Amino acid sequence: MGGWRELSLACPACRGEVAEAPGGAACRGCGAVYPEDDGTLRLVAGRRGVPGFDPHFFATLRAVEDR
């Protein structure tokens, strides 16, 4: 299994394409660098990223709230 390298990733800062780079990945749009730590890519843009919509979050929201 290739992990994150098999995924199509978007930069949390600008939504540009994220591609493999030495030591992790980098955004082809804004140049942000995201390090890889023990096979896990840290896609963090400080404390804030571009607002987005996660369709998987809302599908599970009711189950979480009912706990």
C-alpha cells in the first residue's frame, strides 16, 4: 500500500495540487511544504486553512451527536 502517495491531495492553504517532494510533499501552487513523519503527511496550514466542506463529516454527525 502506497499510503498518501496514491491520493489526490489539495493544499489546505490555497487548494493547489500537493505532490511528493523530498522529506514529504509540497504544494505546486503556493510552494508550502508539508513534512512526512513516519509515513504520515502533516497537511497543516498553521491554525487556519481555506474553508471547505467535508461530506463525510456530515454523514456521521448525527451518530456522533446521539452518543
